[in-house]
Amino acid sequence: MIKTLSKHLFIATLFTTMSLVSLTALAESSVWKISKGNDHIFIGGTVHILPPSEFPLPVEFDKAYKQSDSIVLETKLPDVSDIDFQMKMMQQMAYGNGKTIRDFISAKTQQKLSQHISALGADLAMFEHFKPGFLITMLALLEAQKAQLSGEGVDIFYSKQAKADKKSIAYLESADFQVNMIANMGIGDEDRFIKSNLEQMKDFKSLFLALLKAWRAGDEAQLNKLAIEPMLDDAKTIKTLLTDRNKNWLQHIERMFAGNGRSSDKEFVLVGVAHLIGDKSVLALLKAKGYRVEKL
């Protein structure tokens, strides 16, 4: 969903450059070519929320897209007109039986949460019925809007482009899976989860801009520092958001190669860039299985 939600959710699932980087053929970006024998696909690291000023995207993205027959995204976003799904989602994201987030956090954390929401021009009452994962997701979106950094991300851009070009679109996981994942985030650990995310959101704009800069330049060391290292003290979150999903996606990616019984069509896989960084990333897993991984 660059995956994302503060450093825990926003970087990894909604994931997320405000610098003027040269767009010459020598530029690096977050796009890789994965090869096995004479077959290959492309994998691009995306930012799920991207300010309009970041377009056009680095040329490597367009190069991979034009050389591909189809694109593969994390999940298919439900249509906003799908009222049944929207209602189902909101039911999963909210506490039942009259419970609110206030019942699971300390008075001190509640005060910090209320102050943070007030600074965003809202009131805790608007969010108190939501579970922690969705609550933090909503706050991150408000932060992006406040900083004037919100906009359609790389995934939506190429989804629209593929539809216009009549290229097929496949998905690595279902919308139900992602909804369930966010709905369960922080459950049983609400106080620490909320406090940790609020603390990291204090520098939201500067963090977001630094991430964008690193993403656009394909700076893996900086992406690891900004996106992965802050999550290392929360083993459960990083396992749920990143490592487990990376392992699950590997089988889907391997089936894209012609030698595994699929056609010789070329795919361009687009996932949050946090999934492509570090020793447990999708790219690291592919390397370990003998695939050749090259940055475009």
C-alpha cells in the first residue's frame, strides 16, 4: 500500500522528495531488473502518497513500464462507490461494544493524542472509536495534507496508465488482507503503539521529505536508515508489515518467470519501497534464491 502511518505504518504501508535530481541516463532510482536465465521482470519501489511536484517520475520508472506487458501492485483498492466494502472496512477498523481508544491508553497518552489531533485542526472525538492502526493511518494522512505533501502515489499513477494503455494489472494480496492487517495493528499494545507513533510524528514533514529524496535517488543506505532502522525496536510491527509479506510475495514473483510455467510476458512489480530495503527485503530474498538483481 513505500508498503508507511508514521515511521511504523506510513513509511511501510502507505510509504513515502522534494529535491531536484538530475533525470539523465546516469541517474539512479528505486527500480530494479530481476533476471533468471534469459527471462527478466522489473520491480519498482513506490511511494503511496506523492505530492504533485514529484512528477514526472524518474525516467527509470517509465523505462521499466514501457518494456513491460503488465503491472503488478500490492492490492486492488476498492471502488469508493462500493458501499458494502466501505461499511465492512469501517466495522473492522472500529472498536465494538462501546469501546474507544481511551479505554486502552493512559491518561497521559490520551492527553498527548488529543493535543496532537487538535494541532491538526480536529478533535479526538472524531477518531476515538478507531483502532490504533487505522487511527495512526488517518493522522498520517492529515499530517501529509497539512504539510501540503499529499497526492496520488506511484501505484495509482501506473494503475491509471495501465488501464489507459490496456495493460493487464495483477495483485499480490487482497484488499481484505490489508484491511485486516491494519485493523489488528497495535491491538493489545495500544499505549506504547500510540506513544511511539506520536513521538515520531513530531518531525513528520522533515522525515517525509528526506524519505522522498532518498527514494527518488535510490539511496538504499539512507532509505534503510530512515525507513527500516526506526522499526527495529518493534519486532511485531516490522514482521507484520514487511518481512511476512515479503516472504508471501516471493512465490508470486517467482511464478512470473517463464521457466515456472508462465508466459514470457514481462511484468513491472510495484510495491512500497520499504519492502525492497534491507537484508530481509524482497530483493534480498530473490538474491538468496539465485536471481540476478540489478538497479536500472
